[in-house]
Amino acid sequence: MNKKYRKAIIAGNWKMNKLPSESRAFVEELKPLLPRSKKKVCEVILCMPYPFIPIAQRGSKEKRLALGAQDVSAHDSGAFTGEVSAAMLKDIGCKYCIVGHSERRQYHGETDSEVNTKVHKLLEAGISPIICVGESLEQREKELTLDFVAYQVKAAIAGLGPKEIKRCVIAYEPIWAIGTGKTATADQAAEVCNGIRAVIRSMYDARVARSVSILYGGSMNPSNCAELLSKPDIDGGLIGGASLKVADLAFMINATADGAAGEDEGEAE
Ligand code: PGA
């Protein structure tokens, strides 16, 4: 990570786990374990199922914790049964929203163009998108990873100006590492995160590229997070399974905050 130019972020992705009533207790338990530093060295985000958000929000007046959703509608309002708009998310206090998670692409047929529309809707509503990209095992084995991820990033951020891309977070999540216990090695993750930054640099410029936080996601846990976070282009994590346990999440938040408060590892330009 490189604290000089961008935020360190730990984002929990709870997926469809826990109950709304448990979210408040979780936040209460987490609060005393958050870094005490006056300067916010690590942005902590919990991306919860929709009904949890107002409950967790009411329970927590905690400035060190931001709430996020896991998806958003590509439409503004109207006859779209079951959907939740960006304006609705904003109204309940969401600051972030995951878009294009591989589970949405895989099980709900979400396309790159829908991801792009959702990114625009979120930014218009004042919410920062956490854009997920990542290759399948087959693509990795065929050595298509960098090209495929570059394609996904370009499609997701098409039409954004430099001010807008700076409000986005990109999460590199190799599909084969999600929920499988198989983590990408720190070198594999760093190579792709570096490639993502190069794509942003080619579309904008070096200054814009170095201000965007890029996260790794896929079986990240307390035992592998330090090595992943030691890479200059990995600015934090999007964490599924290990974000469901207060102690594990707190450990990773503090490891990230300690790294962000320390010396810079140097910039990969
Ligand atoms: P995992 O999930 O940490 O359980 O692998 C990450 C994600 O899907 O965001």
C-alpha cells in the first residue's frame, strides 16, 4: 500500500450471512477494537445485506466505520420489483457499494455494461463504487489474466472523468480464490493490481492512477493479509468469510492500519 497517495481500506463483504439483528452487536463488538489513531489511517467498510444497513447505522454513530451495500439497481426508480436504487442507498447512509462481484456476474448474469451503468448511478448518488474484477481458473491457466482484467476494468469505468475515477475503489478478486481457501500468492495479486493501475494510468494519467485504492479479495485472512498488504499496489482487502468474525476482521484492520501508519513501501509507477 502507499499511504502517501491513497487510502488503505478494509472492506467486509458479508454476502448473505447473519441476521439483521446480529449486525448491531457485531458493530458494538468491533468498535473498541478499531485503531485509536486520530488520523484515519484505514477506512473500514462493512458491506451488508440491504435490511441490515439502517439497523447497523442506528446502532453505530461510529465515524471510523462506513457502511456499504453489495449491489444496486441500474435503474433510477419505477417498476423494477425487488430492486434497490442508488438514491435509496444514499438515503439510508450507504457510503460504498460493491458492483460486479463475480457471484452477481455468475448467478445473476450481470454484464460489463450493467456494471458500468451501476457505477455511474452510484457516483451520481454520491456513493463510492467498489468495482470487482477477476479471472476464472481457466483464464489464469491460459495466461489470459492480465488482458481479461484490463478489459473488465476498462468496461466498468468507461465514461468516467478523472474526478469520478478517484472516487472509485477497484477490487481484484480472482474467482478461483473466492471462498475456496486458495489465496493468490502476494506476487500473483501484486502483478494484477499493478496491471490495473497501469490501465487507469493509460486511460487518465499517473497522478490519477496513483490516487485510486486497489484491493485484493479472495480468501484473505489474518495469516495471509500482511504479505499481501506489503505490496505497494495492494491498498487493502475485500474480505468475505473472514469478515464475519469480529476478532479476525479487527486483526486485519489493525494490520492494515499499522502498515499504513508506517513507512511507504515505495511507489510502483
Ligand atoms: P472470501 O470472499 O474472502 O470469502 O474469499 C471474498 C469476496 O467474495 O469478496
